[in-house]
Amino acid sequence: MTVQPGGFTGWHSHPGPAIVVVQEGTFTYYDGEDPTCTPLEYGPGEAFVDLGQGHVHSARNEGSEVVQVYVMYFDVPSSVANPFVPADDPGFCDF
């Protein structure tokens, strides 16, 4: 997935867990259960696990370079065409 500078994934979840690996740029992750909206930054070569299964989160490219990430999804039913499930904004962040 490529995220342009200023790009935003929107608030979402996944049917199952996902492993995200950052190839280039800095990807800033926000947890939908964190009322402080603390940004977690991941750079090239770093990875994180998204719990999925209803866990709402978002990520942004807050830098000036393109962000390139690779995502491996798990436990996605074959009936699901897109593992990206839009979710409501939890209201913690000012963006």
C-alpha cells in the first residue's frame, strides 16, 4: 500500500490480525481505544501487528515522503472481498 504525504487510511478495522511492515517513509499509527490519541511512528524496516477483529485504528503519512507498507492479513473469510472494514471516528483525535 502506498500512502502519499498527508494521506490517511481513515478509521477502520479488519476481520482478523494483520502484520504491517514499513518499506519506506514514516507511518504514524493511532489506536481507536487511546483517548490521548498518542501517535506511534514506524519507519523503514519496522513492523507492527494490528489486532483486527473489530479493533478500530488509523494510520497517516504525516511526513513529506511517500510511505510504502506491506500488509499480511490473517483469518479473513473467503467470502470477504476486502479486509479493510471502515469504522466510525472514535472522536479522540483532532484530524
